[in-house]
Amino acid sequence: MVESRCGILCDECEYREKAGCKGCINIEKPFWGEKCPVKSCCEEKGNIHCGMCSEFPCELLNQYAYDENQGDDGKRIVQCRCWKKEYDNGCNWLDTYLRSFPCVIRDFKEEWQWIRYQVGDKMFAAICRDATGERDIITIKLDVMDGEFLRQHYKDIIPGHYMNKVHWNSIYLDGEVPTDIIKELIEKSYYLIVEGLPKKRQKEILGEGR
């Protein structure tokens, strides 16, 4: 489970209890100042942690990791690599597929700890942890009848996590739903959202107006 943007393990931080810190993922402003440049940079790029950045490990992160007084000799960089490896082993194919559709934008919703995938400013998919905080799920929008049918046939498809339970469905990524089925449902969700956009925007997205 990712605990910070830069790779620091909050459970091992000596300042956590002293300062009553809830961890940089859960706060807008760090207790030591107006902002943390590493946290700000990571979130502005829509990344969960620095290990997901194309510039990792950047000069800024190295500066903090090897700081004479507050650094940890690069331990946080190693941790980011571990988190990235875990992500690649489980969800990397999924991220690539989700971003393969036209005009998709990915961001990170800090309040919910969700990686959101949007088209035309509307979300069609989100990756997060389930209510237990232990299992990864993807939440997508489906036709009502399709959703009901799938829930009956797959125990790993459940009503949408923190979403409308009629129109949205969540799929456990470590469950028994085949990858090709997940891909098919993602595609359906994408086009359901696109169909709900203004006609002009639909044409722009699908390239019909070019």
C-alpha cells in the first residue's frame, strides 16, 4: 500500500506521532511548511508516487533522499521502485489499455485515492482499493441490464464502490473475471460516457468531424 508520494514509509517516520501527521497523501499542507515540492510535483503530474514518473528518480527527489540532515540515503527511492514493481505486476497492462482510447486523461483524485480515467471531463473508469483497503478494483459504468447479468455470473463483479449502485460496477482485479471480459467492459463504459457528451464533442473525440 502506497504511504507517501516520495517513498517514505509513514509507519517508520519519527515525526508522524509527534506532529500528528496523517501522511502527505492525506493532507493538503505538510506540518513543516507551506508545501512539499516533491508532493506538489507528483500530484500535479497525476502520479500516485514518484516511482510512476517518467523522470524518476529526478534531481529534486535525489536532493531530498540524500539530504545530509533529513535524508535516508536513498531508502525512499528504493521503496518507490518496489511500489512501481507491484503496480507493473498487477495493473500496468490495465493503465496502458485504458489510455489507448481517444482523448483519455488520467488523474489522481487525492481525496478518494483513486486513479481516474476521463473522456470529455467525464469519468469512465477508476482504479482504487476496495473497502477493506487490501484489494485492487476497477470501477466502470455499464448498461443496467448488463451490470445485473454480470453480477449474477461473476462473484468478483460487485455494485460500484462509492458510486451509483445501479449504473456503476466494480471488478476485483485479482479475481476470476477474464482479462478479455474486463477489456470488453471497459470499452463499453468508455463509449457509454462518450454517447452522453454533446454531439459536437462526440465528433471531436471520435474524429468524425475532421
